Amino acid sequence: MLRPTLLAAILMLLPCLAVAAGPSDPYLWLEEVESEKALAWAKDLSRATVAELQKVKEYKPIYARTLEILDARERIPTPGLWGTEVYNFWQDPQHERGILRRTSLESYRTASPVWETVLDIDALVKADGVPWVYKGRTCLGPENRRCMVSLSRGGADATEEREFDLVTRTFVEGGFSVPEAKSSVTWIDADTLWVATDFGAGSLTTSGYPRIVKVWRRGTPLSAATALFEAGVDDMGAWVTSVDTPEGRYNLIQALPTIFTARHYLGVGGRLARLDIPEDAEFQGVFRDRVLFSLRSDWAAGGGMFHQGALLAAGVDSLLQGKPVIEVLFEPSARVSLASVATTSDHVLLTTLDNVRGKLYRLAPGKGGWSREELPLPGLGAVDIKTASETSDVFFYQYQDFLTPASLFLVQGGKSEKVKSLPAFFDATGMRAEQYEATSKDGTRIPYFLITPKGFKADGTAPTLLYGYGGFQNSETPSYGPVLGAAWLERGGVYALANLRGGGEFGPSWHKAAQKENRIKSFEDFIAIAEDLVARRITSPKHLGIEGGSQGGLLVGGAFTMRPDLFGAVVCQVPLLDMQRYHKLLAGASWMAEYGDPDKPEEWSYIQTWSPYQMVRKDVKYPKVFFWTTTRDDRVHPGHARKMVARMLEQGHPVYYYENTEGGHGGGSVNRQKAEIKALEWAYLWKMLR
């Protein structure tokens, strides 16, 4: 091993020197999430914001209509297939926290299914005195009787895991129970779990996720669980999962060095064996003793070259032997990318994006290779596989577009049948949905969707909202937004949805084009679309608002600090904003593969060019931004929004700020909380942009 050069050794010290030499941050106290001082500060600002925005004439009718939509019984009950039963989690005015319920597949197909309540979260909240939020369950297949139910206090990512019996519909007395942490668990058999959780000092990574997996046997305390696997302290973390197939159950550990790379280990007997697939490949499941995975980079293996964005299948045994036998299930092209993968007992299901418009395919292996069948869709919108059976050839998919309410289709016996549809929550008569392109700073064509209301005229006066995300290979696709339609489009607003680099609309290369040192391109793309909307006279800067959450909050935060002249309103939701300290806050260290490491001078040199908290200036006029976050967000630290607001107020910039005490990395735990934040947003936009 070569010793580092003197220059390299000096560079290793520079991050500490650079940070120490920089100006101190007077608002670090706002990073103390639940300190009395910080909470009082947040409460005072929130109270003032709510009082002002509730006076906007649109607030009350939008709040009432939003809550009506969220509580509507006409909503499609999202199905989850478990054998011959359909499970659904449901919230309404009578079940504010929600109920887990089930019915038969045949009953679900009817207009009025007969539901059986399995778990009542409202009753649990009352019994425990804790504001629980249901976060799902992990069950032992194929019987799926014993489950570990995930419960979160106030919607945070950290959960408490409790053993539950789906037959008796009760928590198991003396059963498995994992204290609150960012855990993952999976069943090995009826008396054994694999557990990745906070086991105490040294058991978490720098990102705050578990790095140790242990085997826990029934009848013993968690402290007696035996170590099975350890990831590195600087890895993102280790997770456990299982895949049930008709051929058997596959138990896996996924150790993530970064958010975009993973090492996959399969439980074989009493040992772990690593699957020989690229670290930056994405595991997509197991089908008929084949591992399914998609590529983020080109890969040479088995005597062939396979391209990034492709979906491959390789025999489990061949991977364990280090001699993969590979089959290609999907090849991307310039404007066609893989969106999602699912499996039934007989088929591999694929959705793709063709110029950001969804397509659905069904594949099956045969003697002559894989057959491929495209399932027709009602239009050029988005398709989403909602659930697929592990034991039969049955699945549900949903179709929607901007102006067409979502419809749910059941596929069984080779036939597709529409079984549920949303009603029209707003009048789309006269509205239009179109796709345009803007030219970014470097000449790249960036697509976006534009939805215009009835009677629209391109005279530069239309209140317009531009939404973007542009990160982590997440794709923004057409969707029917009942609240968007009722609160904005139906009232005469225009809506635009950006498909920025950094997203996944055109595969891994589209994402990589805006990672780390190229991050600025997602901001340039967003600004280019805003300028295009103005150039087409769709709107003008004083009538143009932007919105984004999480990574999208960073996007709009950077956009308004770069181009304050271009926007009349900014909705900045649960945002990342202080990119000099993001990696020190909660899960932030796990995102350095996306943004870079600000402790490295060569990487801070580009991060600081789009870090909103460092870019905001006293002598610049900004739009009056609406920031909001939640106290219980344990993913993106609420300190980002708090500190940005404090700095802008210090500099004399008026802002709106709202902090919900619940909700986790979202708008609320119950529908009335969600309705309030949405009504505040829309009232703000109407106030600023009309």
C-alpha cells in the first residue's frame, strides 16, 4: 500500500482549517430540535404565519375542500395482495390515525367491499397515549400470519417494531419487540428474526443507520442476539429483507457504502454468501431462481458487455459461484428508461418511461427466450404497479394523467379489468395538458409538462406554479392531483412540472448529469424552464411561483437565491438549505454521493455556489418565501428551514414560516394536518401571485 504524499496529508487537514477559519453560525441553537427556546421560536413564527394566511379569502374554502377530498370515501383503497386476501390501510373522519383492514379478492372487486378491521391505530393511540403513525409491516410468508408491525411516534422515520398475529388480530404477548430506532427486521422462521437496529454504542453509522445485523431467537432478550454481519462505520448502513417466491424464501442483507451502491448477501444455510453483481446495480427482486437487477453503469461480465439502464436476470447459483449466466430483459434508449419492476408467480412486470410517458410490459421465460407483451393503457400518462401476488399470476396496476382521475386495473388469467376509479374531484373541462422543452444553459433540452385552465390566454398574467425535484434519480411523471385541481387549476392557475437532470426520467445518465460537481445543472434546468414560461408569455416573474420539498426544497432555495428577480413566490417544504452542515445533521451523511462532501475544500468549492444558507444576502430583494417543516422530521433536519428563516429575518427579508409538531418528513400525520398545510400553501400562492 502506498503512503500518502505530503501534499495529500496537508489536504486531509484543510477541511478542519477551512471550517475553523469560516464565520461562526449564530443559529446553531436552532438545530436543537426540541429545546424549549427553539420550539418557542418556531411556535411564535408559526402562529403569526397561520394568522396572516388564514385571512386570505381562499384559505377557508380550500381547507374545507382539501379535507373533504382527503376524507372522501370515493378514494381508491390501495390494495396489497397477500395470498387470496387484499389488505388496505385507510384513514377517514372516523379513523383519523387509520385502520389496517382486509377483504377477499372477490369482495374487493365489488363496488362495496366487505372489510374486516385487523388493526385500529386510533384505538392503539388511545390505549398507549402515544401519537402513533402506522408505517407498515413485515410478515413471514407464505402463511403471512406472524408480522412485525412498524409504529412511528408522530410520523418520524424511527419506528418501534412489535410482533402481531394477523389471524387473532392482536399483538403477541411476550412476542418480539424492537425499541424505537431506524430499524429493519425480517423473518427467518417462526422463531427467528434478522434485526438491524440501534444496539448501543458503535452500532450506528455516521449517517445514523444501523450497521450491525444480528440473529434474534424467540424467548431470548434482544441483548442476547448474536452478530451476523457488520458494515463499516462510514457506510450508509445495513438493511435486511426477504423475498418470497413459489420456489422458496430468499433472505438478504444489503450493505450500502453509499446511497447509490450496495453489497448484497444471501443467507445460505447458516452462512452469508455475496451475490456477484455490481455494487452500483439496483436489486429488483428474485424470479424463478434468478436475481433481477438493473445497471447504473456499463458492466462487462459472462463474456458480454451490458449497458447502464438495462434490466438483467442472472441465476442465483451462477452468481454465488462467481460465473454469472446473464439474460437481458430490458435495454434502454436515449428517451426510454426503466421505471419499475415487479413479479408474479409467472411473469416479470416492467414499467418504462418513454419521453416521461408510462408503458407497461409483461415478460415470461420460455424455451426460445423471454416473451414480451405490452399491456395497453388508456392514455399517455403514468402507470404504477400497486401490488403483485407472490403465489399466483395476479397483480393490480393504476393509470392516471393530469386531467384523468386514477383508475385501478386487476390483471388475472391474462385479462385486464378496471375495478376502481376515482371520481372527478375537479372540473377539467377546457383544461389542456401539453409537453414542452426548455433549453438549459449548456444547450441540453429539458422537458416539462404544462397544464393550463379553462379560458387560458398566454398574455403573461396567469398565476403559475412550477414544481421540481431533480435528484436521487427520482422521476416526476403525470399524475391526477385532486387538491391541485380544486385549489389551483379550477380557480384559474397554471401548473408546470419539471423533468430536471438529477432525476431518473431518462435513466442513470440523466441522474449522473447533475450529481456532485455537476449539481448546478439541475438549478440551471429549473431556471431555464422558468425563463421559458416567461418567454412563451405563459406568465411573468411577478405571477410565477415555485415549489419543492426535501431535495426539491434545496432546488427552490437555490433557485430563488440565484435568480430572485424571476419569481414572485416560493414554497420551500421540509428543505435542505445549509449545505455546509447537512452531512452532520441526521441522515445527511448518507447523501454525500449525491451532493459532495463540504469538508473537502475541492468539493465545498462547488457546493457553496448553490448552498442557499450561504448564498442569501442582505442587499438583495427576495420574494417573501414560505418555508415549512416538521419537528418530527428525523430525515431532513428541521434546523435547515429554521436557520434559513432566522438568517433572512436578521437580514431584513420578510418570510413566512410554519412548523408542524407532527408529520415526520411529510405534511402531517392525520388528514386535518395535511389539509391545513396544503390550504396555507395555496392561500399563500394566491396572495402572492394573483
